[in-house]
Amino acid sequence: MTTTRIEAEPETALHKGRLGVIGIVFFVVAAAAPLVGMTGAVPVAIVLGNGAAAPGAYLIVGITLLLFSVGYAAMSQRVTNAGAFFAYVGRGLGKHLGTASAFVSILAYVAIQLAVYGFFGGVLAAQVGLLPWWAWTLLAWVVVTLLSLLSVDVGAKVLGVLMLLELAALVVTSVAILADGGPEGINFWASFNPAAILAGGLAGSAGIAFAFAFASFIGFEATAIYGEESKDPKTVVPRATYLAVGVITVLFAVTAFAMVTGMGASSVVEKTVELSTLDGVPLADPAAVLFALASQYVGPWMATLMGILVLSSLFAGLLAFQNAASRYLFALARGGALPAPLSRVNRRGAPSTASVVTSVVTGLVIAVFAIFQLDPVLNMFYWFSGLAVVSIVLIELLVCIAVIVYFNRNKGSENLFQTVIAPVLAAIGLVLGEYLLMSRFGLLAGTVAEGVDPTVTSWGLSPIGWVLVALPFALLAGGYVLSLISHSETEELVKDVLS
């Protein structure tokens, strides 16, 4: 068995030994922003999706991504690189497709960061006022940029504090609700019965729930990105991957189940609509559902605390995705696919140039949305979050195929489940997930064509919706062709990353 690990010059080497399992998990769980998912996605999945069985959809998606993690973790023991996805795809499917996939990964991470920037500014402008949304967003942009230029373990410590508070709030609220039993008692069958989970069919309400569940998991795959900065990538990355996916899956499924229990399984849809209605518009304030349950079963202080932690959760996600995007740019530049200056690190071992470039790109997009007076939530958040999740699932599917091909050519100590069975099962789930995300993109991104009811009709996208759905595939194809034409991959990229 051969193992590839980049041994770079000091000025282009990330600091090794900075992160352990817990530090990486903090970055990954922060990227998933569980409190934001529980306040934003779950109420929508309940009302437009499969009702009381929404927690089951989250559980099934989590199991699918655990299967993906099996091959992903096995691959991480063969190659350690800050651009994990593109290195894995390149090793299995060739350097040109690997390079093309890297650009799609960068698109995904920059897009989700922009989505969070929009939501962050929009929430603060609504709750606090004083400044317009773009001013709040730019303040966060400055702080995130500064933190990303520090040693990676500093960011992990900041995220650790924020994540512990966020997880504690969700766990305490869930335990309180489940201990009380709610108005109808605990009903596992209503939420985890396979027939209930699939009620309405994948082309109908069940598909809507699965689409929102997939969208909630974005960011878990970032564990391998920090391999070079971990204390022992061969053991740390696989453990962090399993732990992160396990924590996210359990947290989402249990918290969603507690929310259903707190409102009563038989009336959960009606109750969710009632609690989330603002100015006569259902689901206009989905966060009010969890806040109301926290206030009822724990106390008003918990609802207040959650309102604050939503903002800290968003900030934690911003820092996590800033780190992910900058490390992809860094890895591509070090391999020769992007200008060499992007591969430079500062004296703290952070990919400083790549991080600054990431900030410049996001800053310009924020400025465009502000100048043209586009809405930070309805436009910036929904458009970019939908784009990001379609992009990530596309790359995850390529990674599954790459894992199967690579281990078929490079036999080692890995077993059949790691190299074939788990990746095949994950690929099937991801293909289905990608179809659901694309066909329900109008609901996810708010890009429904005029006169279309997105709850009963698949696709039906507006022109901007079609552009956003097609963009990851167009970038993948364009990146592949560009790689063939330009031959920009250097000997180092071919030898040390994709050979």
C-alpha cells in the first residue's frame, strides 16, 4: 500500500500537529450549523414534507453519508492533502477530472459561505437594527478574515466554545421535551416508520423532506481537508469523519424527533404552521417553532439564549467555510493548477494568500448584492445555499466512484465493505439525493417559475434557478476541458497528489 502525503517547502507547508480529532470535529459540526438547521430547515421539512416522519428522513440521509464516510475515511489513509476531494477524485478518475472537481468544490464552499453571510446580516438587521444588513455582514467578514489568518488551532478553540454552547442548548431542550412526553407522549413509530418516512413518494412530500435533510448536512466532508494540520492524519481523519457524521446525524434526528414530540405527532403540521406564521404568511418565521418549544419546556431564558446562539452558529459556519475554501485554493496552487502565490502560508502556518483571495471574492459578491438591493435572505441565502448543496453532492458522488476505481487498481489491507459495498450504497443514495435536490431546487432556493406550485410540481424553475442548477455541472465540464487544453498540472501535482 502506498501513502501520499505532501512534503512541501516551509513557505508552502501548513503547520502539522495543530489539530486532534475534537478540533477537526468542531470545524465540521460548526459547518453543519445544527441550530440553524433545526430552526430553519426542519419546520419546512415537516410542513411541506412528510410531517411527523421528518426525523426519519434526517436519519436515513445520515446513514447514507455514514456509508459515504467509510470509503472516504479509507481513502484518507492513502493520501493526505488539504484539497481532499480533488486529490481523491484525481487518484481514482484521473488528474483532469480531479482538477475540474476542485473548482466545483471551491464553488460549493464559497457559495455556502455567501449564503451564511446573507442570513447573518439579514437576521442582525431584523433583530438589532442600527445598521443595514450589508454593514453587519461586512463586520463579520472582517472578523472571519482576521481569524482565518491565525493558526488553525486558534479558530478551532473559538469554534469549540461556540459549538459547546450550541450543542448544550439543543440537547437540554430535546431532553426536556422527551422527558415530558409532550401532549401525546413519545411516538417513535410516527417518526421512524419506513412507510411514514416515504409517505407521498420521493416525487412528492417525502422527496421534499429528503431534499431539506441533505441540505442540512453540508460541511461534514471537510474532515480530510485538515489532514495535513492534524497530529496523525491516518488515525485522526477517519475518527473525526465518523464522529462528526455520527454526532450530526444523532443530533438532527433526535432534536427533530423532540420537536415533533413537543407538538404532538398527529397535529405537528398544523402546530408548526401556527407557530411559524408571521404577518399571515406560513413558515415566514420557522425559527419561532423551536424557540416556542424551548420556552414552553425549558423556560423563556432558553429561547432567548437560542436566539443569540443562532448568530454564533452562523458565525462559526462562516469561519469553517472560510478555512475550507482557502485550503482548496491553497492545495490547487501548490499543485500548479492555480498561481503559485496562492500556495504561500504566513508565519502562523495559515494559507494567508488563499484566505485573503477568498475574502476578496466574497466581499465583492456582498457588495454587488448590496448595490443592487437584493434581499440578503430571499436571494443571497436561498440562492447560494441551494447552489452549494447541489455542488457538494455532485462531488461526493464522484468521490464514491473514485474510491471504487482506486482500490480496484491499488489493492491493500482494506476490506470489500470499505472499497466496494459502502461506496456503491452511498453512490445510490447520493444519486437519488442529487435528483431530489435538483427537482426540488425551486423550494430550496426560492427560484420557482411564475404560476408553479412547488409543493406538487417537480422542477418548474425560474431562469435564475436553471442557471444555478446547471452551474456546477458546467463548471465541472469546463474545468475538465480547460485542464486538457492548458496542461496546467505540474509534475508535483501529478506525482505527489494525483499519481
